[in-house]
Amino acid sequence: MCRQAIGSHVENMLNGVMRLTSENTWRFGSGQAGGRFEDARLLTGQGRFTTDRRPDRAAHTVVLRSPHAHAAIAAIDRAQAAAMPGVLAVLTGADVLADGLGPIPCVSRPRTADGRLQAIIEPPYLALAIDRVRFVGDAVAVVVAETVAQARDAAEHIIVDYQPLPAVADTGAAAARDAPLVWPQAPGNRSFVYEIGDAGAVAAALRRADHVTKIDLRISRVSANPIEPRASIGEFDQATGRYTLHTGHQTPHQLRMVLARHIFGVPETQVRIVCGDVGGGFGLKGGLFREDIIVLWAARRLGRTVAWTCERSEAFLSDDHARDNVVTATLALDASGRFLGLQVQSIANLGAYVALRGAHSPTNNLGSLSGVYTIPAVHAHATGIFSNTAPTSSYRGAGRPEATYILERVIDVAADELGIDRLEIRRRNIIPSAAMPYRTSLLFTYDSGDFEHNMVQASALADWTGFEGRRAQAKANGRLRGIGIANSIEQAGGPYGAPWEERADIRFDPSGGITVMVGTMSNGQGHETVFSRLVSQRLGVPIDTIRFVQGDTDVVPFGRGTFGSRSMMTAGSALDEACNRVIAKARRIAGHLLETGETDFAFSEGRFVIDGTDRSISLLDVVRASFSVHRLPADVDGGLDQAAVFAPREPTYPNACHIAEVEVDPDTGHVDILRYVVVDDVGRVLDHAMVEGQVCGGVAQGIGQAMLEDLLYDPDGQLITGSFMDYAMPRASAVPALTFHSNEVPSPSNPLGVKGAGEAGVIGAIPTIISAVADALRPLGVRHIDMPVTPERVWRAIHGKSRKLS
């Protein structure tokens, strides 16, 4: 059971997802018990986050941001600011152009079904605005000073002559024909129009259908809000021309590549990224932000270390936002409730610029629209549009929650219209386990899974059949009760139409110490523990002899990073193979030392033992011998260091069934979640507590979006929910105890048999909560209610006063 707790720093650290806690014992493979190695330092204030690495002599940066959603910059007067005490530099867009800094590129352009990149309109996204500002918070100028206070004071004395222009912030309004243009080179504010699937087959299904369900949906805009705000420290070595960036990031090697190739135009060897502990990422910290560029650029200009730390109110304006879609879904069914075809049309709000991963979520996970069902035909049409709002990018799930929400909501409404139980309509259409591997009608081929078992177990745990009795009792008490269900499935781990291989290195020193290096980057998941335990178990060495290294591109040779629920599948599989190679080489050396054949002994619990004898040698002794060339076979090099690369040929497909039961107070619209059940298939579970923690954290974030979180702009593009006074995050009272069960169906696509777990919880939680609240309101004739189901929105739906809430 997941503890009902969110909020405190200590509890967040314990879970490793930086928002939620989980209390359980360690069970790795055979059931070994223990704790997370990271926790001792993190919980005693010994963690080393980005700001902990800031030198005392570092200069400080403050960014001047636009108060206008759209305006021309007629002039900037920085003379008074530059003359203020402690000010080292005041930089503007003119300096960006003069110094030749490149724009932030989009590395997540949509791909066609055959893997080809699709062209998009991608206006220049430079470190500072040049001639126009295009959203409230757009970076206009930067002040570098000896102290933060001096930089902040000076920023207030920069005089900018703005000429306001018409703005548009609402997603639907930005796509209208008469909407103000954010960029003149993007007619209709369109960056791309993307289609995938068989439009003809879906059209035919709609024509022959006995029933067609159509529903309009709004998917709210949200902010990641990790417990550690973004921070950057830039250094430049004048002697070598080398840049060093200290920051909390999920993909340090890709960040190095983009900064070197696209921004500064130097070889990657001239850029170093150093990441310490990362206090939560959730996809946000997989991006490239203007401030990362600014601190390096300023450090080069000044010959000083330059630091920037985001304030929380600043983060609401300048962090990449996420989601923000308006969708129409149409489902064709036959008379028995079997699915014939699905049509989805979506408009995705990209914000004012295309972020580093801005096009990813609206396009690259549309395969999840097939769900766990036998839908003969699916077609999706997605439009990416510009608006005068902050850019949007990947956030936990990155398109998977949106696709699952669309599918599960239209199924619920169809069941209601046909008078079929929501569990039953899913059972009639579910893909049987005997059909694996199963190729869907839209992109994905599922390698494994028992989706029906997920539903059977979850419905039993939730007492689905006894619900109507509980609804009647609630009604007698003046309450509205509802039960919600959603099945989820996602593509995890790669290859995403590109080579997403991962490397792991194992290195030894003569005393037997082991250094494990991986290119993935923990931002709370517990990589140090899980990867160290994997090596300890495979090699039979004491855990305290292992040193875990990540996040330094000068030390770790290669890495794709942490995103898409991929770390254990890719880095874990690479590490497993590296262990195999260590054992294979050690076996040759052991055979030489024991004067026996390599096949005459077994390796177990860290020792090579000659069959049928008491003669043996430990791996530690082999390590020591490996550094003495005269003790080795003639054709064996010294040392036991090994590296391996794992390149997944196919993704994994984690899947789950979520069921939630809620109660609504009709007088206030307040929603209480009474119980929450998850049956999850994440493949082989190497550590139950960590998987449970990941799922619990995801569920909490899904509950947050479904019930509370909504970034809102007014019609003029001013951010209304720009602080925690207005933007509601889930607290302990909003998150119930979670009943979590694992339905392990190992994946054949990797040697560990694992599937992704990091995004699983949020994908299922959003549609499940909305399903439950809509079910509670169904007796009142409410067909659907949009997220977030705040008390006001629910109250208006109950009392027949529903209106568009903004």
C-alpha cells in the first residue's frame, strides 16, 4: 500500500519521484532486502544539487522578462542599468545576434509511419528575444552582477519601449482563421499538420456502424513543478576554449550535443555537462532552456563563473508547460458494442516557440490511441499551433496520457449511450493474451501482456460488482458516488524510430573496487541503488565495493539519458551484458590460475569453483591477478574492465488497469477519492518498492491534473495561475492509499524481461478519475466533465449552471 502522503521534502526523497512516498522493503530478484543508498545523504542535507555547486565568486544572473503577451520591441535603454553598482554586463538580443549564438532546435520532429521526419515551421528560438516578445515571460535582456540583489535592482532600471500587439492564448482561438498571427511565417498559426493511420478505413467503419459516439475534450495545460527548480552554472576556460555547464538534467549527453552543435558551433569535446543530484525532472529537465545558454555565453564574455537559479514564480512563466489540447474523438461500434474504428482530431498548443521537445507529445505517442483493444482502424490528425503562451514540451507520459485519456473517455461515453457496463464493453473488445505478439492498426506491435487479467484482478480488488449497493448507500446519505475505470498501455524504452542504444561501463581497481558508469540520469528514481544491486548480485561482490557514477559527460563515455520509461530496460540490459563479459574474461583468467579448463568450474556468489572439488578462487582474487600481466594467459589483456551497449530492437509495452471510487458532495462540488486500485504489468519486477513508488508518484500527478492543476491565461495572454496561491498541487488529503498489485508478464525484448514503470501511473490515473467523477454525475444527466474536476466545475455541472470555465 502506498502511504497517503505528499508534500514534505523528506517524504519526497524517500520515494525517489520527488513528490510522493512509498514504504516497503527491498526485493531485488530473489528477495534481497535493504534500503536506498541515496537516501542517507539526501535526507541529511548532504545531497549535491546544482546550487550546492555554485562557487562563492560566481557572478549572478537575472533575466528581464516581458510583461506583454505580444509586443514589438521599439528600443531598449540599458545605460542606467549598466552603470549600477556590481553590474558586470547587461545583454540583449542584439548581443545574441552579434555573437552568433544559434537557436534552440526541435529534436522531436514528427515522424511518418515509415520513420521519415516531417517538415515543420520552426521559427528561431534564440537566447533572448530580438524584435518582438511573444509571451508573458519571454526573455528580453539579462543582467549579470556580483550579487542577485544587484542584478535584480539593475534589471528594474532597463527601459524597454514596447508597442503592444494583438495576442491569442486560448488553444482553440489560436487555431481560428481570424486569430492574430504569432509568427508571420506560420499562416493560421500552424507549425505542422500531422496525420497517421488509415483514414479511409475509419470513414468506412463510421458509415457501416450501428452506433457512433462523438465527444469533445479539453486536456488542460500543466506545469511540472519539480521540488528543485531549474538552475544553471556556466564556466568558460579561456585557455582551452571549453564550456562547462552544471545543471540538473535528464539527458546530459544530448544537452552537450545540442549546445555544441546548434548553439555555440564547436565540437562536442569543447562542452562538458556536469549533473549532480536532480530534485525531480518529469520531462521538464530533458529540455534546453535559454538560461543554460545565457550562463555559458556570459561566462565566455566575462571570464567569470556565472550562475542562475529560477525562482518559483519565475518558473511558472519560463518553464516549459505541457499538455494543452482540444480534441474531438469519434468511435464507431456495432450493435453489440464492438469497436469498428476510431477517429481523433486534436489541436496541440505549442506556445510561442517550438521547444527542444515541443513537437514530441502531440505526435510521437499517438500509437497509444489503439489501447489494449481490437480496434480494426484508427486515424489521427494532429495540428500543432502557435499561441502567445509559454512553450510546451514533454511532461511525464509525453503524449501517452493524452492518447489514453481520449480513448478511455470515448469508450465510457459509448458504453453509457449503449447501456453496456463499462467493464463489460472493455472485456468484449480487449486483445486476448493468446494473440501476442499483436500488431495494432496504429503503429504498435505489442510483444506481451495479459490485459484481461489486469481487469479481472483490478475489478475484484475494487469490488466492481458491489458498487451499486455502495452508490445507493451514498445516495441515502445525500452524496453522489461514482466508480471509474481505465486500461492503459504505452510504448516505453525505444527505439522511437531512431537508435536509442545505451552504454554501461564496469571498471575495476587493483584493490577490487568497482566503478559502475551509466549514461542514464537519475532524477529521483533510485538508479544508484538499483544498478549497484544489479552488479552486486550478478558478480557476487559486496555492495560497498561499488561506486556509481552518472551525469558527467567527461567521465561517462556515452548515454542517451532518462526519458520514456527506458532506464532499466536499456541501461540495465547493457549493465547485465557488461557483467556477462566481466565473468567471461574472469573465467579465462581463473582457469589459468587454477590450471584447469574454462568449462570445468562454475561461477556462483562471487567465486569460481572447480566441479566436484573444494578448489576455488574469488572474483576479487581474479581482479587482483588481472593487473599482473605475468599471471595472465598470453592472449589476455590486463584488467577486467568491460563495457556493453544495448540497442533495443523493439520497445516494451507496460500496461495496467486502474479503478477509482469517488464520492461527491452535491452542495459544494467537492470530490473525495475513497479507494484506488492499480494492477500493473511492468514486466519482471526487480524491486517491488521502487516500482510501487514510481506508480504511486505517477498516480499522484495524474490526480493532480484530473482534479486540480490548470495553467490558465486570460484573453490578453496574462498568466492567471502563476503561483501556488492559484495553481493547485495535490496534497496528502487528495491522494488516497493505493492498492497496488503487479501482474508480471516478462518482456521478450530485453534480457531482464522488464518494461517501463516511470510513466505508468499518470497514464492511467487521469482517465480513471474523470471516469469516476462523470459516473457520479451520470444520474443527473451529465455526459462528460472536463478536467480538472474542481469543486466549482463539479458544482456547476450538478446544478445545471455549467458554463465554459476559464
